Amino acid sequence: MSTSSSHSRLVRKLREALGDVICAALEDDDVVEIMLNPDGRLFVERLGEGIVRIGELQVGAAEIIIGSVAHALQTEADDERPIISGELPIGGHRFEGLLPPVVSAPSFTIRRRASRLIPLADYVSSGVMTRLQASLIRRAIQERLNIVVSGGTGSGKTTLANAVIAEIVQSAPSHRLLILEDTAEIQCAAENAVCLHTTDSTDMARLLKSTMRLRPDRIIVGEVRDGAALTLLKAWNTGHPGGITTIHANTAHSALRRLEQLTSEVSQQPMREVVSEAVDLVVSIERTATGRRVRDVMRVTGFDGATYETDHNSQIDEDSHAA
């Protein structure tokens, strides 16, 4: 059987197991995430609506879904390998599947890949960010500053990063962009762009080292989550400015602390000075009861030996906010 026919058969099997409700949610541009709990209850999160229950899924169907994704990833899902992470063969959406014994019954989440680009102007018109915040981001792009987009799970980091990348393409259409990701979520319309993806045998740090030989003008990393952060910071510091990445952190300041933690995974020396030299702007976005909001755009100007020197443009008083 050919590879293409085998893949088509796998996709058909997966669609049947997902069922009409989940397949419809995957086609809905407003859906952010689809979640199956171990008790069989199925939920979705839609933009501006929060999380709502949409039905149930049988254990057998859930097992087929997780097994099919594992097969597409050329691995197995069983008691010894109960966690499956990767891209859904349908649409390239981010998939995280769990099997017993780490859960009582099969469970998974599907983070739907953004299908539409939201321009920075729309962030302003909808009140997600202020005009001044958008102006600071555009100025950072023009000055080739390095930008970190931070936020919690489901805050809209990648969607905002895509908006910033669109501004980069518009501002510097001749620049060669190198895009590194674990799962394909970045949208880029640049004429000269190369997308690289991690595999089981090639991690982010290895991709970053290879990237340095591919003549990038700007280096974009979908998300930093391990010691590869140090390699990225060094790349930004050595002749490749104007990059962007995302990181899990609730505030702009905590994004810098998170970078310190990640670099400490591969270095015994404190890396605060490296962080302050490499990171120029932190854009912090959060999910609120009424939607998303850019809580802070923070300019990093240096490190005085004890604390980071920063300038803020916040929508709220950071000290009064409970993260």
C-alpha cells in the first residue's frame, strides 16, 4: 500500500472516530480548543465565549483517536507510552492525548491552529491593545528589536505573534525569515522564509544551531520551553536581531524570570545579562472574562547587576492584578 493511500485511510478512520461534532468544531474559525475529559464529557472554547460543553465521546472512539495520532507520528500509544504529543493529521492542529495509567480513561485536547490572521489594527479597534502599545510594537519591528510575546495557556500568544510577524513582513519584505517550531502554528507570508520543525531526534537547540548556517535575517521561534532558550538568546545577540518568540509567563517581568530558568537548564552561570542584552521588548497578553487583553508592553533597557531596567506601557496597574 502506498504512503498516500495509507495516510488517506488513517484520516478517514480518524474522522469517523472524531465524529460530526468534533469535525465541525475543527472547521469553526471561532473555536480555540477542543477538550475531552476522562469522564467522556466534551468541551470547546470559542473566542469571546469561554468554555462550553458540546457533548460526549465514547471511550472506544477516544482510544482510536489517540492511537491514530500516535500512528501518524510513527509511535505507539500504550501503558508504557501513555502521552502522545504532536500534530493532528487533519489540519495540523496541536494534539495532546493521554491514556491510563496517567488518567482514569482516555483524554485529549486539540488546540486548533489559527486559520485567520488578526492584524495589529484589529487588536487596537477591538480594545485588546492600545494605540500606543501597537505603535511601540511597530517601532520595535522597524528598529529590529527582539520581541518576546508572553502569556498563559490559551491567552493568544501565537495569534498575537502571527500579527507581529505580518508587520515584520510588511515592514521588511526582503528579509529572510527562519521559523522554528515544535508544531506548525506560525503563519508567515514572507517571500523568503524557511520553516523548520523539531522531531523526536532533532530538538530545538539542534535546529537553532543549523539555522545559523542558513543565513537568516530574523530568527522566529514558535515557543521557547527548554534550554534551547540560551541558544536563541545567543543567536539574537550575535548578528541576528529582530526576532520573535513566545513563552509561557503571566506577566512581562515573569517572562524574563522564565527565560532565566530555561537558560539555567544548560548553564551553571546566571544569564540575566544575556537575557537583558538579547530581549528588547516583552508583550504580555492575558485571557480575561471578557476576552484577550495586552496587559503590558515592556521595553528592556538593561540590567544593573540586581534588577532589570525596564519601561512599561500597561493597560492596568500590574501590582494590583492577580495573575
